[in-house]
Amino acid sequence: MKKISTLMLLLLLMLLAACGPDRDEETNDNGESDTDATETTESDGPNQLKIWAPNDQSSDIENIVAGYTEETGIEVEVVPFAMDEQEEAISLDGPSGNGPDLFFQPGIGSLSIKGLVQPMEVDQEVLDTYSEGSVEALSYEGEIYGLPAVVETLALYYNKNLVPEAPETVEDLANIAEELTNAANDEYGFLYPATDFYYSFPFMAGYGANIFAEENDVYNIDEIGLASEEAVQGGELIQGWFTNNYIPTGITQDVVGGLFSDGNVGAIINGPWALTEMREALGEDLGTAPLPQLENGQYPQTFLGTKGWMLSAYTEYPDEATELAIYLTNESSLQQYFDATGEMPAKSSILSSPQVQDDPLLTGFGTQLERAKPFPPVPALSAVWDPMADALTFITEGEDVGATLEGAVEEIQQDIEMNYK
């Protein structure tokens, strides 16, 4: 029995020796082999980070992250990805390890409720450099989930060759539509994608409608104001443009933009993301202005949008990804992004610079930004978009405005009850 035990001990020692490190390796000052030291260094941080960027700006973002790679040695894979497809995709790709470390989104929405993002740790000194309200737009219940890159709202674009002066009231706008519209020749005085809630809600909000009841920045998702008397007033204004055949049913933003670029439309509603394209198309004939005054003396209240870099819940490197988000939204990076895309940066120092203040095409947006309001920072907002798009479609086709909005609110309430409580 003793001989067997001795034999087993010898075999065990031989096995351990075979699995042990090569004693011929050089060691560092800490007694570690060079191989062990290299592995430790590599495990301290990533060699590469992945980000999902908007399709049409991915090449501009690649140019920006080249500087980050030069500074840190960390490569950044920029994957073009449509923003409206990212939320669903990350819920599938994230758990499998194929998702991004950062992704680009217009607000927190339902990302937090679905567990697709995680909080960022960012110094207050950095947060103070962003424009007012932009950080809050990417936050939820006191936690910051993203850093803002762009602030945006809607404004009126007009062709000075057709409309020498921007309309000051919706009555002026109707007169332009009456004078210039000739649908048989694809000529219009005024167009916009009315079935898109983002574009149409400002007219309801201008009459006093809200999405959710609000008091002291606290939103009550049980009180939905989209079928109120004020919302109906806005809906009837919109419906009138279709009843009078100023705007054709089924009009899309792509069609609106194409007709305007071709010089066939007097005025349209769009955001700053279209500025570069429109400037190239119309040159000195292009003008911008805030949305015109409503009949009640108030102005349409557009959304204050904030797009930024969200920290994925699935990243293995939250600290490094946060540092990349800070780099992507520093003054130099956002200046480069602004120069390339024309989108208004969420950086106070750039928004107050002569480059912005002295550009006549940005003044219309600047005025409208003062009349804009952030999206309600609650995940239940996601329940609003589709029912309201359907409702606006019915309204533009002549259905009763009040009854249609009431039906939409019922659908929104059901969705909120099932998914957001």
C-alpha cells in the first residue's frame, strides 16, 4: 500500500512540473514572468471598443475617434446603425456579446426600464459644460445614462425665391399655401409630415396640450392630455390644412425634402439635421425662422431633443466606454461634428460662439429652441408614438378629431398599464 502511495505522489509531482511555467522565461522586477505581465496588462483594459453610430454620420464619427485611438491606443469600431433599430437590436446582441459599448439615441425613453443601459460616473465639472437640460434628457431617476452630443428642435425652412418673408402667423402660412399650391404640378406653399407626432404635437402644445400631466417637473403618466380640448384645437388646425388641400395625404419627410430641394415648395418644417443638405440645394435662397404664431397668440412648442452616447448595460468596460463618451462630446470633438454635419452641438461654449450666433440660418433654430421643451423623461413616453401616428393619419384623412384622439389615448393607457407599471 505504501509503494502505491509513493508512486501516486511521484506522478502528481511530475504532472505539476509539466503544467508549471517555463523557468527559462525572464522575470520582471516583481518576480513575474514577462508573459504573465503582458497578460495582466491586456486584461486591465480593452484593445478595442465598439460603438453604434447613425448611418449618415458614421464616417464623420470615424474621423473623430481616430484622435481617441491616437491618444489612448484603444481602437474604436464604428458600426453604422439606424437609431430607430438600435433598441431592439441591443436587447438581442447585448447578452450575446455582440452589442456595442456605446450607442447613439435621442433620449432615455424605455432604455432604463428594459435594462439596456447602465449609469455613468462623470465628474460634475464635465457635466457643467453641456447645454442646459441636455444631460437631464439622458437621465432617469437621478442617474445619468448618456452624454449629450446634439440638441435639436424643429423650425421653418423657406425658399426666399417663393416666400420673400417668413410667415409670422399661421394665417400668413395658410395664405402662402393658398397662393402657391398647385398639386397637379407638384407645387406647394407649405408641407410637412403631419402624421409624425414629433412634427405635429407642437401645434397641440401651442394651444396648451400636454402629453402627461406635470407638476414641478414630476410627470403623472396616469393623466394623458392628448385628447384634451387644447389637443383637439391643434388637431383641427392640422386637419384644416388637409381639408383645404394644402397638404396631400400620405406625405412623407423624404418627399417633403425632395420637393423643397427642387424649389417646388415655399416652406417646410424640419430640423437642423437637414440644414447642410438644404443649404447646398437652395444656397442664398434658403431662410429659416421659428414656427409661426397660433391664433391664440401663443407659439407652437416644439420638442427639445437631445441625442447622445448611451452606456450599454452589456459593456465589459464601462469606465473606458464612459471616457470615450466624454471624448466624443468634448468641445473639440463636437466642433468637428458640427462642422461636418451642421447639427447643433450640446456644448454651451459652441452654441454661444460667433460661428453660431452670426449664422442667419441658425437664428431661426435659436429662437425656436427658446420655445422648445424637453421630452417627458419617462419610459412611458414610448407608448405614445405609434397610437398618435395612427390618430394623426385618421385626422389627415378627415376623421373626427376628438373621437380619434380619445381612441388613441385609450390605446396609450392600455400599453402603459401593461408595460410601464
